[in-house]
Amino acid sequence: MEIGFLNFYSGVLGASQDRAALIANNIANADTPGFKAKDIDFATAMAAQAANPDHTADTSQYRASGAVGLDGNDVSLDGERVEAARNAETMGAASTFLHQSTADLVMALRPNPSGN
């Protein structure tokens, strides 16, 4: 039996995990000359996951930020922190929904102890 929302939220968590790794990489390279920040377009990542659930495609792309430093680096630490917080909220919401939904499924599958 395949449950659609489990597959969807699995994709949400996978895309959020990939995005968290890219944000961490951006922060780690904030002082690297010529480094260009990368991010994941969430809609593209979800479309790729829907097309092929068993394969994770690299949907990362360079972030189009405005300011580029004299060394060619375009990472904004404040901007990365904001994106990390947004991503954490997405992951938290998806995991809370999955937790509650699976708990509801388990409860629905249990036999009724009163026999009604």
C-alpha cells in the first residue's frame, strides 16, 4: 500500500536536508575568494522528486544575490542565517505533520478494544 502524503513529505524533508547542506556550505565558504552561493529551488526539487521518487536529482543552482564582494564572493552571512531559519521551519513543520499523521494511522489500524 502506497500512501501519497508520506511520499510527498519524504520529498519535502529530503529537499530541506539538501538545502540545509548547501546553506552550511555557503556559510563555510563565506571567506573563500570567488565563491558563489548555491541554493535549491524548492519547486524544481519537488517536481524532480515527483517524477522519480527513487532518485535524488541535483537541483542546486547559483543564488542570484545582489552584492558581490571585492574578492568575487557573494555570500551574505545574514542572508544565509535567514534562509537557514526558514529551512528549519519547513523541516520542523514537515516532521511534525508526519509524526502526527503516522500516529493517527497507527491509531486507526488498531483494533477497537471495546469491540464496537
